[in-house]
Amino acid sequence: MDKKTIFSGVQPSGILTIGNYLGAIKNWGAFQEECNCIFCVVDQHAITVRQVPADLRRRTYETLAIYIACGIDPEKSTLFVQSHVSGHAELAWALNCFTMYGELSRMTQFKDKSKKNADNINAGLFTYPVLMASDILLYQTDLVPVGQDQMQHIELARDIANRFNTVFSPTFTVPEGFIPKTGARVMSLSEPTKKMSKSDENVNGFVSLLDDKDTIIRKFKRAVTDSDTVVCRGDEKYGINNLMNIYSCFTGKTDEEIVREFEGKGYGDFKLAVGEAVADGLAPIQAEFNKLMADKSYLEAIMKNGADTANRMAQKTLSKVYRKLGFVGRL
Ligand code: TYM
């Protein structure tokens, strides 16, 4: 049987958070042994919002280093930078012509980001889900491991693939999303009804994968909870539900075990324990990250290799698409 193809990516638009880790990267490694895995640093997506060029460049290296530090093995998976493979932008143009204005207008991320960047609602922000569909469809992807917030974009990628396949003949594999049972939607620590985001202006809302132990513990101590005192889940206990999810992801403990552990103790003890579990969980990742960042040429060799491999796969799909569209092949 053919190996399944897995594709996913993260924008280098900020230092990655534990939301990116628990919702996405932590789950990627499990596919490496049995699947054809492709993980991309999606720099072209990042410019839908203004970036400082030097920061974007540095974060592209950092994001790649984080993938590897989180257990993605460049010997087993293809790791590359999106702008190094021109097929992404090329396919996006073709698929723009198979995506409806109405579909893009309904994307919740577009609505949210337009509100946040009211002075820069550019066309890229609007057509961004088409570039994401291209990332996925270019590699004939079967499965896309992501957090909950990306599922709407994956649904759109499926619709675009089906539409193209119907207008012409089967061309694209129709991908499926894969979200983890716990950690698919990590919430902000300061506003637990909002998603944790690496671009949040309030640094206390997110925990970065590179925060030091003291910072992590301080952020968890400050986490917004509720006026109850018992550590257990509740419909309106957004903060505690979120902390229980995070604690469970980092310790593997079930809800019952957590409730038992903190029986008779208060929120303060619980928050401290979550902070410590997260700091301990991130320590080996940070150590590996620091080693990798000290060896830029190693990261560059991976980028180069990955781009070559990805480009070969991408060109296969792209030439198939161009043929079906009726473009005369380059002579
Ligand atoms: P991005 O960069 O916003 O986030 C990267 C991944 O992290 C997940 N994630 C979260 N999961 C749980 N809780 C959170 N608070 C949280 N915040 C982020 C996201 O769901 C995502 O899986 N458009 C994508 C990047 C992308 C992509 C792709 C992903 C571009 N092309 C193709 C998969 C396939 C994005 O902006 O992710």
C-alpha cells in the first residue's frame, strides 16, 4: 500500500507558543515512521500582516529549529521553507480561479484578522486560504494535522479539490484534517475565552516555547480563572478548563487524576503545578533549540535539501494541473 502523505506548517510570524506545540507540532512526529511527512515554514503566509523583514528572516530559522527540537527528524521528514518552492504561489493563482468570493468572505480567520488589522485589509489576507489549499494539494496530501482553528481552511481546501476534480478529472487527493483530542484549542491565559495566539499584544496571554522557567511560572500564576476554588471542569470555568487541558497534555494525566491530585488544594497550587509541568516539558526542547540555532549552516543544509525534495513533488502536481487547464507546456 502507498504511504500516506502528511503536510502541515506554521507561520514564522512570532515565537511559537504552547498552542502551536500542543495543537500541531507535538502531534507531527508520530506520523514520521509510517508516512511521507512534509513540514513547511510558511513564510509567504506571514506577509499578509506587516512583518519587520529582519525579524521574519530570523524567525524562519527559529521555526525550523523548533520543528527539529520538537522531534521532527530531517532524515525522516521533508522540512523546507515555503518561498523556496515557487509551486505554492503558482498553484495558488490557478486555484484562485476555482474559489468563490463568497467562500472566502465566510472565513472566520479573515473576519478576525480584518478587525485586528483594519488599516491593512489586503487581498493577500483575503485569498490566504487559497494559498493554504495550494500548500496542501500540491503534495497530494492525505492528512493535515492542525489545531481546531484551521479546520475551516481545510474544509475549503477539500471543496476546492473536489471542484477541480469534477470540472476536469481526478487531479488532487482530497485531504482530511487531523486534530488532537486534547490541545486542539489552547486558550489565552489572560482572556481564556480567546485562542492563545503568538501575535497577541499581551505577552501574558501566551506562553512561548522559548520562555524561561521563571517567566512561565509567573504567567501561569497570573492566569485568569474564576471565583470558584475547586480544581475541576465546569461550563463557565474557561480558565480552569484551559489549565486542565494544558496540564493533561504535559503530564498525560486524566481529568479524574488531576481532580484527585488537587483535592483540598486551591487554584494557586494548581497554577504552580501547571507552570512547573510546562517548564519541565519545554526544557529539553529549549536546550536542543539553542544547539541548533548555533549551527546555522546545518539548518541551511536542511532547508536546501528539503526544498529540492519538495520542489520535485510539487512540480509533478503543477504540471498535471497546467496540462488540464490547457496551458501549453514550456518548450
Ligand atoms: P498558525 O501559524 O496560526 O498556527 C500553526 C499551527 O498551530 C495551531 N494553533 C493552535 N492549536 C491549538 N491552540 C492554539 N491556541 C493554537 N494556535 C495555533 C494551528 O491550528 C496550526 O495548526 N494557516 C496556518 C498555517 C498553514 C498551514 C498550511 C497549516 C499554512 N499552510 C497548510 C497546515 C497546512 C496558520 O496560520 O497556522
